Amino acid sequence: MDIHWYESLSSTNDEAKRLAKEGAAHGSIIGADFQERGRGRTGKSWICEKGEGLMCSIILRPQWDKKYWGWIALTAGLALSELLQRDCLRSVIKWPNDILVNGKKIAGILTEADEEAVIVGIGMNLNMQTLPEVESEIKPTSFFIETGCTLDSRSYARSLQQQLVQLLSADSPLLIRSTIFHKLAWKDTIISLTTKADTYTGKITGLGDFGQLLLETESGEQEIYDAYNIRPIT
Ligand code: BTN
């Protein structure tokens, strides 16, 4: 297993992209104790004090056809959720890229793809005893807050990589669709979902062949490929 760990980086995703271009192998891990410009989805930043969290990126050269790459963030979410389960922590996937424990966000995933590689960036709150108040409806939590235990970021990154590479060895993502669906948050409730273009209200009914969310709304079934915000409204 190739692991590149740094005291500080601008963003592990950027370093992973650079190494991928140089030919780094499938499954290579790029991690940092601190990021100067950690990125989240939708232009947000990912801020984490040194030693408090897991900040790593995994370079993937998936055997799955490119049309299925939409499954990769969800597969990473499943890998992380299965790892948390080993520590008896039940988690759910907030489609498409967050992991929630007890309704609070413990980790986020940022996938970025180029021609032949996918970079999966994972930010997870590990050892924080307290977390700053945030405006968003989904509050953050950490592994320590939920379990009273601390974790070592490097060894957790290794375990996560193993779990993810194992899941990606499935012949097709469609073989793990029902396992991922089972882990989705808010299947039993009405949700509000905002995309670049619209806001929808409805009920999650499934995952399409490319990882898109199937949402039953008053005007029929919608297939959602990306979302800025999802929240339960009942
Ligand atoms: C999100 O919740 O919006 C996704 C957050 C992803 C953060 C991780 S930390 C490691 C990797 N490097 C980055 O710059 N971002 C991801």
C-alpha cells in the first residue's frame, strides 16, 4: 500500500491529483496532519485543527466503466460506514457524500475525477472534544464525542483504504446498490432537496443505475444527480 503522509499540505486532493498525473498506483493514500486550504463540496472550505481529524485522499483507478463513477463517493461512504460499524457506531449516508452519526455530520467526502483517476478526499472529525457552533441545520460531531475514544488518523486512513479498495473490486457497483440504499439517511421521511436549478420535496425511493437519487415528488419521479442541500422536513 503506497502511503504519502505530510505534516502540512495545501489540500490532500491537490497533492493526490499531482501524484495521479505522475502515475501513482490505484489505492495510494495521501494524508496530512494539517491542510492550509482544505476544500469541501460546493465551494466550502474544510477546516480542521492539527491532529484532530482525518484528512486524506485516495487515488483510484476504478475498473468500473466511467459511466458508473457517480457511485464512487457513495462507495466511499459505505466503506466508512462499515468501518464505523466495527466500532459499534451506527452511521448513515446523507446522499451523496456525508456520513451522519446520531443525525450529526462526522465526515464528508469530496470526489474529483480526471481522465483516468478518481480522487476521493475524506475529511472526518476524529478527536475533537467540542466543535464550534455552526449555522447549518446538520450539526457536526466527532468520533470522540460519540464514543469517548480517540483514533490515529494514519491507521484509520489505511483501514478505510482497504475497505474501499475491497468494495471497488466488485464487478459492478450495481451489486452493492442495495447495501448502499440500505444505509441512506431519511428514507422514511419527506425531504427537501436543492439542486443548482430547483428545489424538490419528496420521498427517497431508490438509487438509479448511476448512483442518482430517485425522488418521488408530487409531480412524479425525479432523478437527481447532484444536490447542494438535503434536509428532512417531517
Ligand atoms: C464536504 O463535506 O463538503 C467534503 C469535505 C472533504 C474534505 C476532505 S479533507 C481531505 C480532502 N482534501 C481536501 O481539500 N478536501 C478533502
